[in-house]
Amino acid sequence: MKYDAFCTNYNAIVQFTVPEAEVEITAVRSAGAGGQNVNKVSSAIHLRFDVAASSLPDWLKARLLQRKDSRITRDGVVVIKAQQHRSQDMNRDEALRRLNELVREAAHIPKARRATKPTRASKKRRLEGKIRRGRIKQLRGKVTPES
């Protein structure tokens, strides 16, 4: 699986791959409904990917391991179970797609936010709005007879 990611540390697009040899795929029996077929065919897929032992760049390994994702164990192994489809091949593709999505999300480094100050006109509009709102609320007070 080949990935392209824009890395702000290097200010460039970094390419990296996850070799299929680093991904361990096991076929297991699916849980849930499915009739007699569910007891005979191992159509679900368990995918295991050891992040620490992988050939990913170090910055990406660190970002993957920092994620608060229930699919990543304390040992740094990504475990994905795919059992949505009846076909083993389709479940395998689904598990690889989810791994691909996880790595792609970890590789995305959001653009740093630059703090800005509000303009003088926006401050003025804000204060005028507050004054207008306060006057509306003043009218909600008790009505006293004028004598």
C-alpha cells in the first residue's frame, strides 16, 4: 500500500509504503446471524499490524501510537476485525481499507492556526449588537403606572 502525505516538518510531500509482509491477516469464523454457513466458513478477517516493527517513518509511527483509538493496543499493534461481508476477499479488502484510512489520518498534519486580532469595525459591530440587545431586554421589565 503506497501513501502520499504532506509533512509540515519537511514542507514537502513524503511518500511511504506499508509492505504486505508487515500485515498479518487471519481468517476466523464470523459472529452473528448467517444460518448454517456461519458455522462452516471462516469469512471474517483479523488484521494485525505492528506499528513499532513496521517500516513507516518514525514521525508517523509516533503519530499513530499517540492516537486515542481502541483498535491500537498498548503494545502498539493495530487490530482490525472485518466481518461485514459474506465473502472472505471482500472482508480482507475492507480490513486493508480501514488500515489504509487509519494510516492516512495519522499522516495528515493539520495546518497550524495563526492567531488573529479582531478588526476595529468588528469590535464596534459587536458592541453595537450588545447595546441593542440590552435595550430589548430593558423593555421586558415591570410596567409601572406613571403618575
